[in-house]
Amino acid sequence: MTTLNQQYEEKVRPCIDLIDSLRSLGVEKDLALPAIAVIGDQSSGKSSVLEALSGVALPRGSGIVTRCPLELKMKRKNGGEGWYGKISYKDHEENIENPSDVEKKIREAQDEMAGIGVGISADLISLEIASPDVPDLTLIDLPGITRVAVKGQPEDIEHQIKRLIKKFITKQETISLVVVPCTMDIATTEALRMAQEVDPDGERTLGILTKPDLVDKGTEQTVIDIVHNEVIHLKKGYMIVRCRGQQEITNEVSLAEAIEREKAFFNDHAHFHTLYNEGQATVPKLAEKLTIELVEHIERSLPRLEEQIEEKLAQTQAELERYGTGPPTDPAERLIFLIDKVSAFTQDAIGLATGEELKCGDKLNVFSTLRREFGKWSIHLDLSGNNCECLISIWLLAWCRAVHQLEYMFVCCSQHKD
């Protein structure tokens, strides 16, 4: 093992494994974990980038193809080990034997989570891939931004998608990976605009330009200026990649061959070869940068994450102490324990209804609260004079009588019980 590989195994993999394990335990429901969220407009090339990174085909097509957040966990294996895949969602977990089955399994998962059709869901699908050909990286793919609802979609589908995206990228622990085609005006890209709203200084946003082979002649310098961070500045900067186009997919060009074609494209391009020489082009360079960014982000986030865990543990411990000791192991003692708990609950309910202050909690008793509110209503009615409907006064009086009758009933019940 080389010194570089040893450093990688000692530093990079443990960081990513730690966050992945916390996420798999469901910790993210209570704590924000470091992550890279991939966002982009529809047809931005987002799926192509993820395919190139993971080495497997993901759902493609017109309209919304990513209908649930997809957690893509990639783990690099030793050269002698084979490919491994696993998909998890809800209570379902399934190993995937063949890389060619990944797209089908994701579609099945989306149908289960979001229903058959074109709807979306905020529930997470987790796809784990282990292979000698993938980077050590975890990404969260989000639905592409759409503006017009197609047949079968709710009219507010655009707002649903944006709410889902904001749920992820608003967190300070999330790096936004914004995918933008070179053929679009970057200043008008909705995905970048959303990232800027939650990260105005570009501290945790990284841009990826796609489809450089479709750039009009004469506009190449504009693309170079963007990648050089001279148009819209992002602290993490930009990368540019060329992935498989639809024609190459139709011609069954493999992902491995596409990587070679990408390298040749940038290396031989009259303008973009400078970006290649500077290490800002190709999917392998992107994978390397993303891994470094994620690990550094995790290391910066760990102190705050530790504080959050300690705070949550303290809250949970305090709540557990309120419930006292747990049930005994002996069956006979368990029955007595249950009777005591039911009796205590009954006493608290009667005490709350009769106006007693309970020792647990910070809420006032029912009747003191009601009396205070009724007093406010009475003052309001007096000030309203003849303009107030008599019906309101009658209704209020009936409520007051009902409350006092209820109080009397609970008092009687309590005396009878004694």
C-alpha cells in the first residue's frame, strides 16, 4: 500500500463511513448531517453526471425521472473484489446482483414511495454501490426543477419540488452541487438562484458545467470565464464535464468508454484544453474534488455535530427521568406496576380537570386557563355594547355553565372515589 493510499484509508474513508452510519440509523431526523445535494433544472445533465460517477445507469426520460431523494453511497473496493449493490427504502432492503438492474430497482422504489405516475415524495431511497471503479463519495440526488406541470402532475408540482430542494440545501451542513448546461445563461439558472438564496456568499456551493460539446462556436471563452470563477463567484468554484449524450446511449457506448472519450475531448479541444490542464475538467477530476470537499466539510462539521448529539442526549435523558423507572421483570410485579401507572394517570386527569396544579409539565390547569379566556371575552362583550349579537352572549353563558358543570362532575367523582 502506498503512502497516499494509506493516508486515504486512515482519513477519508472513516469520515464518510461515520456520516453514512449515522444517516442509516435515522439520526438525520433530529440532526443535520454533512451531505452533498445535487440540484439542477430538468435536462441539465444531472443524471448523466451521477451515472458517470457511479458507473451505473440511473432512470432517464422526459419530465421528472428523479421522484424521490436518492442517497447514492459509493464505496471503492480493492481491485480484486467484484461489484456490489444494495437498495433500501421504507422497511425494504434488497441486494442487487447486477449493475444493469439498478435503474429498474430505483423505478420500483419510486413507484412504491411516490406512487405510480409522475408525483414526488420526500422519503429517501438509499442506493449503496461498492466497486473498484467508483470514488468514495456520498451524494443526494434531488428531483429536477420544472416549471410546467405535465399530464398527471399536480398544478403546484414546481412548488413541491422547490420545497423539497430547499429542505436539503437550506441546512448549513449541506454542500449544494449545482448542475448547469454550458448552453444556458448561468445567470438565469433556477437551480443556481435557489442555491444563492440560502448561500449568498457561495461558501458551500459548487458549480458543474455540462454539455460542453454543444456550445456554439464563438462562446467558448464565456464558458472558460465561468469555470475560472469570473462570472458568478462561488467559493468552491466550478468544474466542467462531458458525459454520454443520448446518441451515445442509443449506440450503447459504455460508461468506461465515455470516460475515455471525455478525456480525449478536453485534451484535444482548441479552447477547453486549458481547463483540462488546470485540473478543472473531466469526471475523474470532479470525483476527486468532491471527495476532498466532502471530507473537509465533515471535519468542519464534526464539532457542531458533537454538540448537537450531546444536547439531544441531555433532552432525551431528562424526558426519560420524567417517566421514572421502567417496568419490572417479574410478571406479578408488572401487574402492580401497571395498576399504579393507571391510578396515577387517573389522579392527574381528575386533578387537572378540578383546577389543581400538577407537578409535572409547565402547562396551567384547564379551568384556570378557561376562566382567564372567558374573562377576556366578557370584557370584549361589555365594550361591544348593543352592536354585539345577543346570540354570542347566550353562547358564552352556555359555555360557562357547561364548564362549571364539568368541574362539579369531576369533583363529585373525586369525592366518590375517596
